[in-house]
Amino acid sequence: MIGKILGILLLGEAAAMGICLGIAIYYRGPDVTAFAVSMVITALIGAALVVRRVDYEDVGYREGFAVAALGWLLTAVFGALPFVLSGAVPHPVDAFFETMSGFTTTGASILTDIEALPLGLLFWRSLTHWLGGIGTVVLLVALIPSLRIAGMQFYRAEVSGPTKTKVLPRVAQTTRQLFKVYLVFTLLQIVALRGVGLNWFDSITQTFGTVATGGFSNYNQSIAAFNSLAVELIIVFFMLICGMSFALHIKAMQGKPLAIWKDRETQVYLFVVLVAVAVISVNLVTAAGMATGASVRQSLFQVSSIMTSTGFATADFDKWPDLSRLVLILLMFVGACAGSTGGGIKVIRIIVLAKLGVRQLQKLIHPQAVIPVRIGRSAIPQEVTDSVQSFLILYLGLFIGAVLLMGLMGLDLISAAAAAVATLSNIGPGLGLVGPATNYAAIPVAGKLVLSFCMLVGRLELFTVLALLHPGFWRK
């Protein structure tokens, strides 16, 4: 049953490669054969897995976790084929890293000259972002009726946040609405970017990287290549709204726009963005001598990009003063809102942890008091607070482990820590060796595999992947 669902996933990936094959043919690029062969290989293996009849009523939480984790792994493996077969990224591990970065919407790259790639491959690179942003398995549930019976298991395994709330009574309805909102945002941004002068190809590829909060651009200088305030403001707007919960966007489109602004997580999220922009702007003016307008422009873009885990860049923030870099590193840990396309610990978990700390102080003063943890008027169940604390412990454990492994491979402390948090939080660019003006090409092969694992674990919010590594998961 798991094999059949993975086969459907591979058939969908082959269809996506077909789109890129059409683009390669249209532009007469050297990647036509690579896409044709990759599509055939992926489709044949997918078809071989799909042949058997299965009963989707047997799908439980374990099967949901297995499909989500193995599905993302398989899509990255087969998604690397066009890069390898075209010769653009000859080393299989490099190609796997690039594709895993794409599907997990991390935006970390090993490419030293992005603009040298054929347009078909550039489009595929951005398309992996767009597919990964909505969630490949959730997308299948939205589009394929036969999978909807198992929708909740897939939804819990792939959607971000400490709780997996359904906006509508059925998961299939929720996933379809999520896809509609995602599609609407995509179309609106494409039209907006086209309206300020970008060509259709650039508009589409930058939009894929923005709406998915991924960060892949088809230019070496990222968004700085356009040198356009209008382009930056459009991208900032869509980065910020895609960093909010899509469940709230669904409610807004159902005629309840105030649901977004009344949400405590959204309020804190926007407050953190404003405070970070103000602190970095002042720091850039006072410590770096930058003009006020330029400091606000650069800080607004970079804070929005890092907070939402997008990873686009308009400046080499690794050269900013220490305070500004520290703020950005802290934002990498925090991340966007639960239920968004963004990564990181998530704002709601930070709120819960802060309230747990306050409650503990209150209980020291009043040991017999029963003090529930509340967000707004809602009390947070004990299992949710336990989950949040467990998540933080696992996140920090994985972060420390990744830093140690990167250090053993020769990276300095700043680069090792930045690479770990940038991949675990699905940010992309970090500091030092993996800063916005450089990339991950210099990381050793073993290091790229470690960071690829961090991307996958971070995108699926730790538990889904780590559950597969627990011996008890495989026992009946």
C-alpha cells in the first residue's frame, strides 16, 4: 500500500518533469534529452509500484509517516536525475542536495554559476520549490479522490505546527482549499511581478521561490539582480503572507478577514518582524554608516526573507555589524507561523514556551495553584505543551549534533552553526562559508548528506522522520 502511494507520487513527479521538458524543447536547450530520460525512468518505476490494488482504509499513522518521509526522499532522489543526466551537476550527491533543498523549500545551493544552467533546469529547480511548498503528499490528497480516505494520516504527517487543525469538516476539503489559496497567491504574485516589468519566466520562477518560501532564484545575485524597489516590495508582501497560517487565509477567503488579525500567533509574528527591522535599521545606520532609506529597505527585505525561511537576498548580510547578524540568526531559529510554508521552530511554539516559563514562575510563588496555559481565550491541552517541549529538545539536539559533525569536517564554528540552523529551519543561506554571497559547494560530501537529512527533518517537523528511525515503529 505504501509502495502504491509512492508510485502515484513518482507519476506526479514525472508529469512535472514533462512540463520542464516542454520548456526545454521551447527554448531548444541542451537539457531536452536529460528531461526525457528522467521522465521515462521516473514514470516507469512509478507505474510498476502503482499496479497493485490496495485498500486505503488500512492507512494508519505509521503508514502516513512512512509515506510522507519516504515520499520526500524518493522525490529528491528522482528529482536529481535531470541535473545528473544533463551534466549540469555531475556529482549525484550534489544533485541530490540541490533537489532536496528544492523540495524542502530550503533554498541552499551548491551551484556556483546559476545563470549558466539551461532554462529547463532552472524552471525545474524552481518548480521543486512550488511543489514542496504545498506539500507533495497533501497535494496528492487534494487532487486524487481515492487517497482522501487516508487524508488525515497524511495531513498529520506533513502539515507544520504543534496542532493539525482542520478548517473544514473533512481533510480532503481542507487540502483542496489549501491548494486553492496557494494557487491564488501564486497567480497574483506572477501577475504583480509581470506588471512591474519582469518577463514571464522571471515572474514565475521568483514567485515559485516566494510563495513556497523557498528562495531559489534563477540569478546569481538573487533578487538583488533586479535592483527594483517595486519587485522587492511585492516579494516582501507575499513572503510575509505566506509565512502566516494558510488556515487563516482560508477563513479570510470565506468572508472572515479579521480572523487573521485577531490571531495571536500572527500578531506576535508581525511584531517580531517590525522590531527586528527597526533594530537592524538603526544598527546599519549607526554602526555601518548606511543611509536611512537604504538601511530600512535592506533590513525589511532580509528580515522578511529570514523570518519566513525564504532565503532570498538583496544584500550580503554576512558583512553587516554583529548585532544585525545576531538578530538574523535568532530569526532563523524562530521561523514563521504554524500551518504556513515557512520553516523554523514556529512562532506559536515560542509563545507556548514563553507562557510555560511564566507559569512555572507563578507556580513557584503559588505551588497549589492550577494555572492553565492560555493563548487568547483558549487553554492549551497538556499533550500540546508536552509536544512543544519535546520538539524543542529534539530540535536543539539535532542542531548541536549537526554543528559537531560540521565541525569535525573542518568548518569553523560560525559556518558550522549557520549551516546547521539554515538547513534545519529550511532557510538556505547562513553566515561564513555558507553566507548569501557564497553557497554550499565547499561542504564535504558527507556534510552535504548530513545537511540534506537536516532539511528533510526540518521540513517534516522532526517527529515524522525520527519516528521511522525508532525500532518500535517497525514492530507490529
